[in-house]
Amino acid sequence: MKKAKYNNGGLVARKEFKGIGSIEGNVSGNANYRAGSVSASTNIGGTRVTASRFKDSMGNSANNYSLEKQLPGKSSIGLKVRKNPQLEYNKKIKGGFNLKVTAGKNSGAMSISKPL
């Protein structure tokens, strides 16, 4: 593995495949709770495609899929497919601020933030 680190009771491992994509795994837990996830991503025609799977010791699990396209002018658009699909738009605006707009089947939101 190219990168592995111990982080807050867990292990994160990431493997990059040049020109293809990457795979990342994460496991964590203690005597009462354990969780793990794995994700794989690649670039297809300038679009980042990611698939991930999560499972924990309490019976929770999730499959997520996403597409993200970097647009000209420091903005990106993405689609996250999960239980409730969501469309997301990000744009860097003047003064170092980020504009984020999300729209889903049952919800929508807009935020403006500035990294510290």
C-alpha cells in the first residue's frame, strides 16, 4: 500500500493506480463499535466516478455512487446517487469564498463559506 496511517483508533489505506484511479479502505472501532468502508474512484472523460460501501457493527450499511465534473472557471458539478439522490454545484467566488448549492428529491440548500 502506498499510504497507511493510524488515525483515531482506525487504519486508513490508499492505493493509487497511475492512469486508472484509486482504492481506499478505512476501518475503525473499539470494544463497543466497529465500522469499515471502502471506496474506488477513477476518471472517465474528465469526470470523476466514485463508488463506496460502508458497514458497521450495529447493522448500518450504505452504498454510494457519485459523478463529479470540473467545469471551466473554478466550478464543479456533481451527482451523488444514494438513498436520496442529490445534485451538487460548487463555485469559487471572489474573496476566496465558496458557493455550494445542493438539490435533492426532498431537500435543497445553499451555503457560502470561506476556508480558514
